[in-house]
Amino acid sequence: GRMERGRRRSEPEEADKGSMKRTIIKDWKARLSYFLQHSSNSNKRKSKKAGKHRNYFRPSPEEAQLWSEAFDELLANKYGLAAFRAFLKSEFCEENIEFWLACEDFKKTKSPQKLTSKAKKIYNDFIEKEAPKEINIDFQTKNMIAQNLQEATHTCFSVAQKRVYSLMENNSYPRFLESEFYQELCKKTPITRAAQGT
């Protein structure tokens, strides 16, 4: 089958890439645990039941495999999203997912005042020229957003969000699925045995 062929082909390089791969995974794991800690702010209060934290633990291989079926599956899973963010960070394009998340949050905003202030913040962070996390969208879209800001509505960023979504879906997402880290998650065995010994 196709699988074995691919595996056989990559065997010779395995040995010399071994140590490098390990550091990549370690780096990834460090980033990932950072994201997981920071995205679980609600768990900051020491809960008596450690069980609360469980949803941040490593997903089952079955769960992880679901992420490859649809980009939405990945984004809908907290661990998956954190892993994807860590991956984008390693590719230096995490502004895409941050913009997408900001738009998701923006669409849920109820109060008109908040909408206006959030819209300005998103514009300042991601859209305007030289913005700290400037996303790569065309000039027309940027202009359209600038005009819409006067009367911020929930659809202000729809076009830009769709662009960024398909950019991630077509570029980063397939690369994420091929990443060593993701492949490891889909395997039945944990990445490190050492972690369990502690």
C-alpha cells in the first residue's frame, strides 16, 4: 500500500534526523504546554478535583485522527487548537489563527459599544499597515474594513476572516497534519515514557 512505501522511503534518514526531531518535539511540547496553561485561565483557581484539568490532556489517537477529517474539527477541539497555534508559531504565522479567534469572539459580542471597541482593536492589531500582527490580506479588503469601522457590525471582518481561514486550511493545516507532532498524537504510544515515570 501507499503507506508502507512512504515509510520505507523515510527510514534511512531516520537515524541522523533522530536527535533533531527530538528537539523539535520537545520545543513543540514546551510551546504546547505553554498554550494549554494559558488558554485554561478558568482553571487558575486550584480546584480540589484535579479532574477539571483533564480536557487539556493528550487526546486519544482516535480523537486526534478526527482532526484530519476537517479543519473545523481541529479548530473545535481545545487541545487541537492549542497544538495548531503552537505549530503556526513555529512557522511564524500565528497571527492568522489569532485573527480568526478574534473574529469568532467579535461575532459573539452582544453590546454595540463593545462591538465598536473590539472592531477598532482588531483593526489596530491585525489589519492596518504596520499592525503588530498584520495579516496578509489584499488592499481592497483592508479598505473595506476601514470604511465599515465607522458603523461596526458583526460582519465587519467576514471577508477577511474567510480569506484567512482558507489560507490556513490550504497551507498550514495540511502541513500540520504532516508534522511529526501530529503523527505522534495519532499513534497509539505516548511521545515520552519518561513523563509517566515522574
